[in-house]
Amino acid sequence: MVRDGPSGGGAIAAPGACAHNDDGNRDFCVLAERLTHDLACVLERPDLRVIAGARRIGLDTALERAFVVRAGGMVVLGAPCLRKPACAPVVLRHALELARLIEAVPDDGVLAGLCAARTAALFAELDGPGGPPGPPSRPWWHADMAAVAPPGAGRLRQIWAELAGLQPPVAAGCVDAGAFDRLAARLETLWPLLGPAEQLMAEGGDARLAIDPATGLNHYGSSHRPRPWAVTYASSTASSVSERGFAGAEAARLRLVLGGLTGDGARVRAEMVAEVRRRIADHYGMAGTQGVVLAPSGTDCELYALALAMLGSDGHPVSNILLAPEETGSGVPLAAKGCHFANDTALGAQVAKGGLIDGFPADTLLLAVPLRQPDGASRAPAEIDRDCIALARGAWQAGRHVLLHRLDLSKTGLLAPGLEMLDGLAEAARADGVPVPDIVVDACQARLDPARVRDYLDRGWMVMITGSKFFTGPPFCGALLLPEGVTARLREGALPAGLADYCHRAAWPALPAAQGLPAGENVGLMLRWYAALAEMTALREVPRPVVRARLARFLGALEAAIDADPDLRRLAVPHPARPPLADAWDDRGTILSFFVRDPLAPLPCGDDFVSPEFVPLGLEPARALYRWLNADLSRVVPEGADRVLAGQLCHVGQPVPLPHPMLPGGVAGALRLSAGARLVSGEPSHDGLLPDLRMDREIADAQLVLAKIGLILRYWERLVAADPVQTYAPLPAMDTGPPVILP
């Protein structure tokens, strides 16, 4: 999914002038004699275009300030933006925030100015810690406004003296003797809510969400800013937010800030959490929000499911039966035992990974059912079903309560165990006179029709979903959906005390068992969900037959391209076995996993490249390939190489470790190309393309990924020596040094 150019956004014009195109979207009116190419590129940034909306933006070369916001809301950039275009993104972000806040609270201009300054300072940190060489390129007050706590009254007065000239004059009463003491008190409350959406979305999770300022990416190689120049088919792992999703999160962020500025913050935040829960419930056809629990990740969902199984166990210890833990989230096996799955929690508590969470018993037993044979081939469904039955029977005969998972789907698209077996298991439990096992469906990939989720809930099963896989929302945003019978358990008893380090009360139904959780809201999780809900809404507007047709066309073309490439070997995965559903799109796999030939291994023999001598990359080399796909390699490949292809950023699913017969004693790494919701509803950067042409473009983009894999294999040893890093944008935008020169 690669973007050709901008769509929509603010209008750049001389002060007082602005142009419109026929469809009502404002165009950039570039003053060619004044505006440098670098500044024009800054003004085209997708994140800034979303924020600018229809705002008029002018340029005044006689203005020696970085910018001013006029009384009518127009932003005027000054000469410093031309002299130092590298500083222009921060200047424009500051100006846009200030203009919006002044419009929202016109009688509270000083507070608006200080709040906008904090957002600008944090935005500057996200753009990189250093700035260009030479004299300081950022205002002195940035350090104060980016700090963990707000400055004191005296320092705020000094900062305001620097900021006052950027906006219309304020009333004298706004800066009287006690004004800055009052402002300092208000900022104490507002401070955690202030900042750019892309920073706030990285909060309320764990360390994997943190953005590295040097690369602009998180642990997953994705960004909370739009990245439309990158070819992205990474929905099996994590996607960068689209302009659509970013706009959803940004609108929600502004709503939060305005609520705080008007003194109504607590009510607004509570309403927004309730709205997220309601919209998730609506998407899956649920009656009301009592059955929706918000979770920072799919792994947190696992923890919550265990807690709810404990509430229904009548005091018996729980046996938790996982399907293919190696093909679920890395922390799931720990969470399934009631243990900390990272060294930090979503609410910022520092914990000991692997340690038992307070309130979860030490006698929880984790049982695993593999979905693959030792050589990596898929096991027969009947074998998997028999294993599940045997483990469940053994558990309840030992006086234990059973929590059994149905995996829908695994990292490579496997679905198990079967529905008939699960229905029969309930009958067997009743026949043995024991409680029916709890079933939780791990549907965190969300590659299923909402009608399937509704059916699972009607069967009395819990369902784990996320907005960050198939839906292509930002990582992490999860939810555990509860049937009425499980929701009823929350009407008495209490959740484990240790969950207070993981979630707020507002994320749960307002029932007695959740009252021990802390008050408040996970703002980062809320914003991530608003981004995901924008994608879910767009997908829901596409008729089911169209969804099916678009997926079939894309996946068929990509399967053929992988199969025709001698450097690749597609992993055989059966299509999901599901009950009939009219025009179903979820009865074929949407994750294409494949091995990549090891370029240092001997080539296959014979005329047929489907030779068993195909030797795949091991896990660590596959991880390197995954990173290099997402890096600009144009400075590394030699002259004569396709440097345009080398510079193309390609983001795919992280390699899955799998056994392979040609790597005895080791594991291969299977890369994944996935079709996500954005492919169906339309990548926002492809606006204007007719549906058929857009799908042609998607197929061509996916083939670019395969072509870049071939390029990487040709220059493998050169790349091993250089080990280029992933970056948010291509070079030279992220360039901080000279070209890489290798012998």
C-alpha cells in the first residue's frame, strides 16, 4: 500500500488568499517564489495534513517569528521556517494546535497557549532528540514543557512571555498577579492528557509500544503516525496507523483536551470509554455494553479470561488448555497461568516477569496442545480434538475446572479445535456430572465475520478480539467479549487484586466484582481503539460479497506470485473450516506464510525448483530479512542495483518460528504477507482510484515486497555487514550520517 501523493488537508497560501478545488477539498497554494522545496515537503507530511484539515495557512517572509495565529484562526508561518525548514514540522504542529485550542476556549488564551506549547515540545521529541547541527534549533522552553511535571508559576510566567506574541492578545485579567498560580494548578490535572496523538497512543501499554526517536518506529517496526509511502501487509503482527485511523485518534484526543480545558474532563473521559465499548458491542451485534471488557492487548485478554474462569470455578483450581502457544502472543503462556508477562504493566507498574500476580493461585495448570508435527506440518484436526478431549477429561476427573481455548486463528492461520468436539465436550461434562468447561475463543487476529463472533457468544463462550491485527488499528488494543452467563459472575465476588496494576474499573462492566479496580481511564488504549474503530467502520460499509471478491482477487494473485518465485516456498495451511455463511469471506486464509531460501545454502538440484533440497532461512536470518525489508537500502546496495526498489520500505508480518525438515535441530522463520481490512475498504492514500485499479495497485505493491526479497538475497553478505536499520521514512528524511560505503 504505497501512496502517490497527498489527499485533502490544509491550504497553504499567502495571508488572506486560499484556493479550493471542485470537490471542496482545500489544495496547497504554493508560493513558488517564496516556498522552498524542503518546506513544501514538510507541509505534505501525512500527519500534519490530517491535523491541518481545512485550516488556512499562509506565509509571510517579513515575519521574524516562527508563526502567528491570527484572530480569525489563520496560521501564518514566518521567515524562520524558510531559513530552517527542518524545524518547520514542529512549528506547524505548534501553530495548528494553538489555533484549535484558541477557537475552543477563546476566553482562556493563556491556558490554550501553554497547552499547545506542551504538545509542540513533545512532538519535537518524537521527531528526534538532536535537531540539526549548529546553534540550538528549538526554543529554550521546550525542555520545561516536555518534562514529566508542569513548570511552577514563576517559570510559566517566563514561558508565557515568550509565547504571547504567537497569538492574539489576551485580556489583562488573564495575566494578573495570581493568574500563573491558578494556571499551574490547572496544568497539574491536564498534563497527562497533553501531547500529540501519536505519543499518547504509545502509552497505556508496555515497553513494546515505545517509539525510538532515532527511527520513528516501535518494537514492531510500525508507527502511530501515518506512513503511506511504505508497502504494508503486516496485519498479522502490527500495522502503522493510516490517515483514517490517525484522524480518528486525533479527533478523540482533541475531544479529551477540550473536555479538560472546559473543566469537564472527567465526564468526557468516562463518556469516551463507554462509547468505545458501545461501538465494539455494536460491531459484533451485542445487546448493550455489559459484555465488553477493554484490554491493552490480546495477552491482557488472556489474563482476564483466566480471572473470569476462576470466578466460575466454585473454588476449584483451573486447568487452562492452550492451543499452539508457540503460535499465539509471546506472553500468553505466562498470562494463562496468572503470571506477569512483562516487566511492566499497561498502567506503568514495574513487576517481575514470570512472577505470580496477586490474587491468582499458584495451582493453575497450563496444558498445551500442539497444532503442528515435529517437522512443522499441520496435525490432523481429529488428532487435535482427541488431545483436547483427553486433557479436559483428565482435568475435571482430577477435580479441576477447565478453561479450554479455541484458536481462531493462529499466527499462520490455523483454526482448532473443531466446533463439533467442543459441543460434544459440554455434553460429556454434563454426563460426568461436572461443570461444563469454560471456552474462550482466541480471535485476536479478528479474521472472521462479526456473525461468527456473535455465534460464539450465543454458545456461551468468551471471545478475545483486537483492533490491531486484521482491522489494522495501532497496537495494542484488545477486548474480551463476554456472554451473559460469564458477565453474571461479576455480580458477586471480586477480581484478583493484582489486576489493579493492569486495568481501570471503567474498562469493565459496572458490576461489583470490578469495584476493587482503580478509578480512571487508560487514555492511550482509548485513543488506539478510536483509530481501530475508524477502520472497523470503513470495513463494515463494504458489502460482504465485495469483501469476499476483493480478498479472493488479491490473495489469488499473491499466492501465484509466491509459488512462481524459486526463492520462496509457501507454507501449506488449510482454509478455516467454518459453518456455512452466505457470501462468507472468512472461509479462506488471509495470512500467507512462506519460507525464504537461504542464499548461503547450496542451490536446489534438478529442473524442478520445488526440490526438497530447498533450504530456508533460519529464524535469526529471517528476522534480519524482515528488518531490512522495512529499511531504505538505497545507500547500501552497489551501483547498478535497483536503488528505487532498494529504497522502498516494505512492512510484513514478523517471522514465525517453525520446524523445518531441512533445518534439523533448528527452526526456520516464516515471513507473512496478510490481507487486512484496509485492503478491502481502501487504503486512504489510494483515494481517487477506481476499485479495480486500486486492487491492481495493491497486487503490484505486494509483488514489490517479493521483488525486494530477491534484491536482498542477491546482496545478502553486503547487507549482513551493514545491517541497516528500519526507519519511519525513507532516506534522506531519516538520514543522520554519510552514505554507507562498503568494500
